[in-house]
Amino acid sequence: MKVTVVGLGKIGLPLAVQFARSGAEVFGADVNPAVVDLVNAGKEPFPGEAHLGEYLGEVVARGTFTATTDTADAVSHSDVVVVVVPLFVDDEARPDFGWMDSATDDIARGLRPGTLVIFETTLPVGTTRTRWKPKLEEGSGLREGTDFDLVFSPERVLTGRVFADLRKYPKLVGGLTAKGAAAATAFYERVLQFDERPDLERGNGVWDLGSAEAAEMAKLAETTYRDVNIGLANQFGRFAAEHGIDVYQVIDASNSQPYSHIHRPGIAVGGHCIPVYPRLYLWNDPEATVVRAARAANAEMPAYSVGLAAGAFDGSLAGKKVAVLGASYRGAVKETAFSGVFATVDAARAAGGEVVVHDPMYSADELAHFGWQSYELGEPVDVVIIQADHAEYRELGKDDLPGVALVVDGRRILDAANFDGVRVIVVGQAEQK
């Protein structure tokens, strides 16, 4: 079996390697020649993905994985095409299909009869049927359901642990025809291995949801749920902090009952998924007031967190050196997509602070690329705001931050005992008197 994976990013490349390790002959197609060259040399083009460097080296050396910039040619030699090209949204929550349109045009040029095409990029409901089907048919001259099959199967993994997550979660598929869904099911059963999940009544494995629309909505639903849940936790946290209540005790108590699954409050919701996919859902369902309110509540949290710091100094950070710790959207991941660092820095500057940024995964030059002055632990500072939950920050104390008078812990990771004599505010938690 020959497979082309289109898009060798942080999800596509591990997927391609997984398929190759499972016995398929895999072509990885990407528009970036530098990425293609690194992959063909057996070198991972980005850090932080567990086992990727080792596994990539194995399949390249074995000759079962080759990267190319010629998508159409790779597709023309393939039985299955898996598409993991990014979809972006603008500030008005409108999808920008530019990269995906271009990739789909290339796929259509190489498409041959008998090929199975699977889109894994998260999409608004209906996109597979109303956009990709006609685009592939027009560009190839072939007919979906007769000459080729088209399926949607959302990726459900987190960067940094893709290979483990591929085993852990059911693979959802939804076809435009029953034949296409059956072909996708057979494909994934061949190239994926699943952990035992006795907690799942249906069992772990490939789940056919009956339609592409159902599979599209399932991915939007699971990520939108998390955004809504975090939004609720953030509102609980703000209320609790104002009334002297420990919201974390409240949440733990609530979650001791099996019908409650409240998440944790925090300074920001970042990454490619949770801040973005609710917007894709809203594009389909603009009257989803709960989703819209939660997205707004979460977007307010960086400014709210900076406001806690400013409030400790009579509403202004003027004359204060403010260190924002963490550029990444979450700990242990070198990625700033929709990271809370941007809004946190903007809010701290608006409050008059002299803002510097630290992240153990980024060099001073990389931080400067974003327009930020870098900060090194051990340099004098007045205010510290924890934005990302990097493990390196968990053991910090006041000696690491000379002169610090106030710490706003946006991720609840610090040990207050390490800050004797320093005011520590945990986002979403009442201060201890």
C-alpha cells in the first residue's frame, strides 16, 4: 500500500512516520523545501515530539518514507492520500482556506481512479462535501463515489505526544458514501494500533460516524466543549477570588460527583485547537450564544490577569519592570500559536509596564523576532506574571527573581513558600491572608 501525507507539520509528519512504521510505503508532501530536505536526511524539522527523531530516522533509512515538494506526483503513485494542511481563521472567525485550496488543487492534478482521499484537518461542518468534493472532481475529471472515495477523519492528538495519542483515542471516520467509510476504516485499522480501553462501551479502534458531517462536528464539539468548560471555570474563578473562596477546592469538590467535570481557570487558552475551533463552529452556527460567550470570557483572561498586577499598584504598572514568563501557549511545547503571551504583553504595556519576556525554549533572538526584550532569570524585576506552565518554573523562588514585589501565577504552578515576603496572586484563587 502506498500513502501520501500532504503537509509535514507537527501532526502530518508524525502521522506519515506512523504509517511507514506500520508497513506502508509513504510519500510526505510539503511545500517547504527545507522541511523536505531535513526529512529526507532523517532529521526532525521541529523539536519536542516524543520519539519522532528516532522513528523518522528508522523509516527513512529503511526506504519506506520519502519526502517531496511535488504533491501531484506523489498522489499519482498512491492508493491513499491523507491531508493535514493547516486551516486558519481571521479575527472575524472566517476560515482562510488558501493553503488547503492550493493543496487540494495539487491533489486533484495527481488523483487517479481507485484512490481514497482523507482530510484530517479540522473543518467547519459540511466542508468535505461542499468544498473538497467538487474541487477534487473538477480538478481531476473523476467522480467521487465512483472513481475515488472521499472521507473526513479528524486528527485528535496533541503535539508532543502524537504517537501515544494515536493509540489512546478512537479514530473517527465519516465518509460521503458507505464504500468510502469502509475503505477508510480498513486503512486506519491497518496503519494504527490501539490501546485497550475498557472504559469505552464501543471499545477502542476505528469508529464510523455515518457521515462526513458527523465526523466534522465531532472534532468541533470535543474542542468547543473544552473552551466552554474553561470559560465557565474562569468565571467561577473570578467570582470566587472576589469573595474569598478557594475555587480549586470548590472544583475538586464538585468533580467528586461523577456528573461534574469542571476544568481549571487560568491566564489564557492558547494553541492551534481550543481558541480556533470554537470559531469554526460559530461560522456554521452563529447563534451559539454559549460558545460565543465562553470564547469572549477566555479571551479576556490575559487582560484580567494583568489587571490583578496593576491593581496591586493603584491601577498602574508605570515604572515597573514586568517579566512575563512563558512565550509558549503551554508548557514543554515550543509553539506560540494563539499564545496568551501576546495579549499579556500588550496589556502589561498598556498599564505602563516595562515588559520583558522569558521562555526556556526560546533564545533572546527568537523572542526579539516577536518584538520583545528578553529576560534572564536572576535579573532584577518588580513584577512577574507566569503565562506558561513550563516545568522549569515550578521550583522558582524569590532568589531567582531579585527585587520581585509581586507575582501573578497564571497557571497555579508556583510554591508560595518559595516567595516568603512576596505577594503572590494565583489567577482564579482568593489571596491567602
